[in-house]
Amino acid sequence: MACVYCGHAVEEGERLSLDHLVPRVAGGTHAPTNLVTCCSHCNSARQDRSVASWARAVSEYTLEPATAIVARVRRTVRRALPRREALEIMSRR
């Protein structure tokens, strides 16, 4: 399991959390399709930026094109787990 934005993984010692793609302040919900795993750094740094805007910022230090990051987020959303199941998996890591 890894951060959907920068790729840092639990296996590397990274602590992951759930991030709302549409921020709660913008009407985002806790629906599985609105949640992705991300590292605590990306979660706090992203704030309420759009995924595309944040992908451009992350791509500057990951050297991965922003379009690839956005595509990974879209693939992740399509494989969404129910929230309770996602939290249970994350708590075991």
C-alpha cells in the first residue's frame, strides 16, 4: 500500500492516511470513491487543492509527469474499497 500521489509505501516505513479527493470543505463525502491512501506529508500539504493542481506540484519532486499521477488516482478510485475495509487494512500495516 502506498501514497497515491508520491508513491511512498508502508513497506518503506511511511504512515498512510485517507485523503478526500474532493475536500470536505468543498462538499466531499466519506464515500469510497472520494477517498485514496496517501502519506501524511502529501495529505497535509495538499490542503484543498484540486488533484490536478496537486499532481503538478508533486511531479516537481517525484519527476513523474502530473498526467501519470492523475491517471493513477483515477485507477485507484475505480478499485475503491468500502471505507471500513480500507481502514481495517491500513490499521494492520
